[in-house]
Amino acid sequence: VAAINEELSGLTTKFGRNLLLSTKAFKIEVTDEAELVGLSDDFKSALKVDGEDKWVLTVDRSVYETFMTQSENRDLRAKMFDGYRLRASEGEFDNGPLAIKIAQLRAKRAELMGYKSHAHYQLETRMAKTPQGAEEFLLRVWEPGLERAKEERAAMQDMVGDEFQIAGHDWWHYSEKVRQDLYAFDDNALKPYFELGAVRDGAFDVASKLLGITIEPVEVDGWNPVVTAYDVKDAETGDHLGLFMVDMYARDSKRGGAWMSSFRDTSNVNGNNIRPIITNNLNLITPAEGEPTLMRFDEVETLFHEFGHGLHGLLTQIRYSTFSGVDGPRDYTEFPAQILEHWAGAPEVLSTYANHYETGEPIPLELIDKMNAAATFNQGFKTTEFIAASLLDLRWHMLTSEEAAEITDARAFEQQVLEEYGLIPEIEPRYRSQYFSHIFAGGYSAGYYAYLWSEILDADGFTAFRDTGDIYDPELSARLKKWVYESGGLREADELYRNFRGSDPTIEPLLKLRGFSEQQPSEG
Ligand SMILES: [Zn+2]
């Protein structure tokens, strides 16, 4: 097993490097501006080479998505589409053989340890318990998701008419057109209602009401002048729970994305009670001098999300640091973060913090309704591409050692699996095997589905509050605090969830949230 681990570590590193190099190697140089028809001026100037009449297109995810959404140039979209999906698929950076080898070694290792497959080994301690359990769950969301995707495809075809058949490289572009048609909704209209300071106070206010804590600013020297710090206390006893430090802005020296981390873990051994130091990082763009920081609503949700992870770290009452806070099965640890996002968008919470930064006027109800309607848009596509990748991950890792040994072509295996589930050709899995670094170069093997699993929990958990008629219901809040935020990874995750909810989670709230339940109008 040690030898297998060593070989795997070399292969996964190589997988990641191949992907990076092949992504970097792909470039399309455009010298005729007419080719860039449809792109916004901002985006064009970001692509432009300084001092030359030349624009460079890459397949970095953010460039790719923006290009595919905006571009009116169908041929160039097709080229970009292939550039993206054929990364690390041939030549010196081909990850196909590596994916096969990694799957084979993992299957072999599982066999040596007495498991049927790598997925059986990985899932033993997760809430899903078995690969079949995870697969069944995925299929219950897959089916309505795929049906919805077919409706979305039909709506785009209606828009295009007989001119051509909608293909994969058209989806981003035409779904955006349909969206504008149906919802006439502009994210920028919302931004003045989401000023960073107000949003942060809104999040703190939710945490105080829900979890009985106080959050007060304190002077602490941070790692950068923009860092702010807060003392978090129990509202009833005044006990210090932890220090919370926040760094909201992007800088050149800072890695991208949003995350929570801890400078000092909590522990309580032999009467020595050490409380944690927890940080949240976002990457908002620093506004011009004297201007406010205005956020998109998805950034607001991210702030609540990371704050949820932060609260999980701050409130933990576990004695030993290995069990404290955010450690625990992966399909469960996202729950305390994701459930908090629901408060961000609840009308009764929005009415407290989402006020126009200049006029102080609260966000109009009509805008909230539009925002909610737009939230279920294109969910067929999003659900389908995500679950296709999740199923692919499971199937690679459900292989027994003998089955894995028979695979010779990664793409052929992938196609056979996806066809079996009925994936439509216009949708690619979120990741093809050759660039699925979460599972072949990261820690998510047989676990990519976990993002969706936590969504069942948060949708179901928030529904519990809604059902009481009070999103701060005292009894439920107390159980949420005790069994979720304070309990770390001490017990079985499904037991913790049951203690909070009073029952096992059901899948219906998730389907409703994505707009797949029957009560939802089927959009026309
Ligand atoms: Zn998270």
C-alpha cells in the first residue's frame, strides 16, 4: 500500500501539471476586431495586447465563460469550446492514460485493504455510506434536471428558429439571450443595495439572532491595513468565544477565491481552554478612493457562506482540536456554510440590511421577486453538467481492480458511462476526465457529489425554519447551535443532522429550490 501511495502521489502531481501546461498552451490570437463581435468594451480591453492591434483568447475559466456568453461569432465559439474541452487530451500533456493508471492503482489499493472499490473505501465514513447510495441520490436529481435541460434547449431553439441546430458551443450565449428575454434582469441594478459594510452587519445580525452571540469590532494588527477584527462572545454569559478576522479585498499577492481558515484551533484539555482565531477571505475589487464597495448578490451569498464556515470554527465546543470545527465528512462540512446563505436572501432579512447606499431606501420587493425568479433559470443545464461530472467520478472509482485493469481509453470509458445515463450531446460534463483535477489531482475522489449532498441538507434545514413560520425560531435555533455549529465532527454527521432537524433530510426542498418541483410553473 505504501508503494501504491507513493506512485499515486507522483501521478496526481503530473496530472495537475499537464492540465496547467495544456491550459496555458491554448491561445487564439485575433487581429481583426470584427471577429470579436458581441464582446463588451471592458472585456475586449482585458484581452488586448498592450500597444498592438491584437487580442488573445485563452481557456482560463473566467475568460472562457465570459467569451462563450458574449460572443456573437459562432465559429470562434466552436473553436473556444473545443479548446476548452480538449485540454490535456492528446500529445505530451495527455491525461487520459494517467487517469486510467490512477483509477487502477486506487482500485488495487482498495482491494488490498479489503474493499470492493475505491468508492466503497472513501464513502464508508460519509453520509451517503455506499457508492450506490450516492448514485441513487444523484439520479433522483438528475432525472428532473435533464428534463429541464431539454426544455431549456427547446426554448433556445425556438429563439434561433431554423437557422441552425443549437449545439454545445451555443448554450452559454443563447441561454443568456433567453434569460434577458424572460427576466429583463440586470445584476447591476441590485448592487447599490449591497454595500459591503451593510452586508457584513446584516450577516452579523443574523448570527446574533440565530446563535445568541455578540460580535464587536476590536483593534488588532492584521496582516494588511484592510483587515478588520472582531471579538465574538456568548450573548448570555459574556464568555469569549474567539477572534474573527476579515480580509475582503483582492490584491496581487493574494490567492483567488473565498475561503475560511483558522490561525489557532480550539482545544480544551486539562482545564486549558484555548479559543480559536478564525479568518474569512474574499476577493472583492477595491473601489476607487472614496467610493463604496458594492457587491453582486452572488458575492453577498459567498460572504454569508464563508461566515457560516467561520461560525462553525468559532462556536465549536469540542475538546480536542482534531474534532473541532470544520473537520468532518466532506458531504457534511459544507452544511453550516450553505445553510446560512438562505438567510442572506430571505425577504425579512433583506429588508433589514439591503438598503440603497445613497438614499437608504430598502430594496424594492419587485427586485427581490425578479432575483428569485432568475435564480432558477438555466438550472437544468447547471444541474446536468454538475451531476454528469459527479456520476463520472463515482463510476471511475466504483471499478473493481479487475474492471479497472480492462480500461484502455479514458474518453471511451467516459462516453459509455455518460450515454448510459442519457446525457444529451449539447451538454458537456462540468469536467471531462482529462481535466477533472478535483478527483485526479485533488482530494475529491468519489466525493465530487458532496457539493450537491450538502445542498439537500441546507435546503431541507432551512425549510424546517420556514415551516415554523419564524426564520429565527428559538427552539430550532438552539438545536442548530448545539448540534451543528458547536458539535464539530465529533459524532456521525447524519446523527448530528437528525438531532438538529428531528428527522432525516428529504430531497424535495432541494428540487423546489432548483425549480424542479411540480408547484413551479414550467416556464414559457
Ligand atoms: Zn464552503
